[in-house]
Amino acid sequence: MAKKISEQEINRRSSLDKIRELGINPFPAESFNVDINSIACKKEFVDKKNVKIAGRIMSKRVMGKASFAEIQDSKGRIQLYLNRDEICNTENKSLYNEVFKKLLDIGDIIGVHGFLFKTKVGEISIWVKNIIILSKSIKPLPVTKIDEKGNKYDEFSNLELKYRRRYVDLIVNENTKKVFIDRNKIISVMRNFFNDYSYLEVETPILQSIPGGASARPFKTHHNSLDIPLYLRIANELYLKRLIVGGFDGVFEFAKCFRNEGMDKTHNPEFTMLEIYVAYKDYFWMMDFTEKLFEKISLEFNNSSKIKVGENEINLRPPFDRISMTEVINKYTNIDISKLNLDQLKIECEKLNIDTYDLQSKSKLIDAIFSEKCEPKLIQPTFVVDYPKEMSPLCKIHRKNKNLTERFELFINGKEIANAYSELNDPLDQKERFKSQMKLLSKGDDEAMIIDQDFIRSLEYGMPPTSGMGIGIDRLTMLITNQPSIQDVIFFPQMKPEK
């Protein structure tokens, strides 16, 4: 059954028909050559300067012979002044009386020819000499009203609608657009930081025959021509390491990754990951490198190493705290995981009211204890280091303790932001680790890794000592822009289909 359209939509469609009856194309094909934006009009104001600008009508006040409107372009808003006797040539006086006064609505996109001036109250505006309809809007915008104190009303604030109709959210909520501009700036700062070290930005396959590089459930598809199953990548790690084998000193990629897992305020099935691998380095070097990177990002945004996240002030000035996985769990639970086997860990989890039904390995149990009882308490930047061997199948054995690995994760404001290793480059050890993962797979762990024989073969040619790190760009953007949910920093987050 067709959805009933609103009275406003009926009126707008009627206006659309009337505009066409006047011989005006409401969706013209010709280019409109904009020569200035709303911000430049104000920053570079020159009285009587001729301008061409385009934007969306956001307010309109018809006052007889003279009227005012406000248009919004990609940079901001500016006021228009329209005079009936000057809006058009003498052959078509109906443009003002019929079109602007009666047929143009808030949301319509127009092009304007005119000149800059200041009103009696000093507001920089555009005196309109000609107006061109560029696109007629047949759905009304949720108009935001601002009172004298700056309070906003009738904002497009329904979260589900914001995420489903991001295009509307961007039109009416200025802060939403700023978040995504800041996201782009974060990536640019990181890219420039890596380029300063002469590391190479690369691209690796999204469709993979073996989902590797992380423990996660993949999305599966089928390639008809080759008649083989393929997977959307869960990580780009193994391909980047192949490039280190190939002779690059440092490589990085901003990669779209996909994991068929639950959704919450820090997880989306499609997300962006930065991964970087540097030859002849270890995880100690990578911790120092990470501290410099995060302070650089903070300084670029705040001119300070301190940022505000919710109720917390986070200090990103090095050095960050460093504590081992064993120590941090002992600190917050009084459990020494180094002395416990699988069954004993299950008992401890049950004491802590942690559901162990789907946890079939030591690594899963340890991770559950840490995630529930420790992670939320790590507010200031903290490197949690030296993970148990079972938790890190791609990581080098610790140089002083064979039961641990040279791994760190960076936690800020109670969330994991980065994950890094001294990379395992022993092909024989790597093969045995993959075999252990396959045993977990056979026991029903659908997040366990599959043996990647070609990756092992690449290691057999020799990979230099290497340190690698992954940073969740979405979570990092949440942190820097002080957003509470991952859906707020992804243009089009995954949603259930509308009924």
C-alpha cells in the first residue's frame, strides 16, 4: 500500500507544477558558476562587490515589496535581501510575486546573482539582482528554531532518523557536519605523520579467499566465475606483512573492514581500520611512536594535549601508563591468571558473574575478565602490555617469558583504541599457532583463525623483525570529537531495513 503523503508535500508538489506552468524549469541542467561561499562573503567583505552564490533556503520573510531570506551552503549561512523592483528584468515581474513569495519553500536550492552590502544593523548580506531555481524540494525540512538565548528547538534529534536520513541530519544540524569534517582532518593528520617518516600508503584486497589477521566471524560471499567462496576482510594485516617481506621499510593502509558481529555503541559491522607495519622495530618502539601520534592529533585539534571526553579530561601528553595484562587483572580482581588453567579460569569467571557458555578457550576467558572488570576503569591513556600467548596467535613470544607475547593495546576513556605487536616472523612457530587456532575452530569457535598457507610461505622467504599496529578510526574519531556512539561518526551506519 502506498504511503500517504503529507499536506505539506501535496502543497509543494502543487507549487512545483505551477513553477513549470510559468515556463521555469525547477531542475535545470545548466551549470551555475558559484564564485564565493557564505564564509568568504563575511571574511572578505567588500561593499558592493558582485557575487554569485548558491545554497538552500533555510528561512524566508516576505514583507511586501522587500523580503529577506537566509541560504545555507557547504560553509554556513548568509542573509539575502530581495526587492520586487530589482529581482528580475521588466519582462517578467511575476518571478518575485509568483515564485519567491508563493512558490519557493524552505529547503529549495537556488542560485543568486547580486552584490554584498551591510544592513542598517550591520549584518553582511547579499542584495539580490537575480534568482535562479536550481532544485525544488518536495519534502519539508525539520526546521530548527533558535531563540534569543541561542537555545535550539525542533532539532532533527531522533537518533534512528538521524542515522537513517543522514542527508537531513547534515542539513539541519551544523555539529553533525563538523564531526565528519573533523574525522577527515584526523585521517589527514595521521597520513601526514606517516608520510613524514616516508612510509608507503598502500591498498590490499577487500575480497579474500581466507579471512585472516584477526579473530572474528567474517561475512561470506561467492564468486560465480571462479566458483569459490570469498570473504570480506576482517583485517588487512597479513597482506601488509607480505609487503614487508617484499622489502618495504614501512607500509600503512586506511582500510574498510567487515566483521559479522554484534552492534553497540563501539561496534559496527563495517568499520575503518588504520594498520601500519614498520620493519626492524619492536613493540617498545611502537609505543613511543603511538604516543607521538596521539599527542600530534590532539595538538592539531585543541592546541593542547588535553581533550574533553564526556565527564573526563584526557591528557594525551607522553608518556602513557604501561601495565601488563596479568598485573591489571590482578589489580582489579585479585586473580592471578598466570597460575590458572582452563577449568580454574571458568570457576573464577563464574564467581565474577561472567557468562562462560560461549567461552571455550583460555584466551576467551581472560579477555572476558579483562573486558568486564578492567577495561572500563582505564580512563587515562594506558598501554596494557604482555598478553598471554593464547590471546595473540600472530604475535612474537616475549623475550623474557615464553608464556607471554610482546603485544600492547592502548586504552583511553575505558575503550580499546589501538592494538600492536612485535610481529611473529618465525614461519614454523606461526604454523603451529595456526594449527592451535584450527583446533578451536573444530570445537565450534567460529572466530578462530584459518591457516593461511601462502602467508606462511611468505614468512619462509624471511620477514625482518617488524612491529605492527591497528587503530580503529571510528573509535578514535569518537574520542577526539567527544561523540558517545560509533553511529555518530559513520555517515551511514548499518541499520535494520525500514518496514
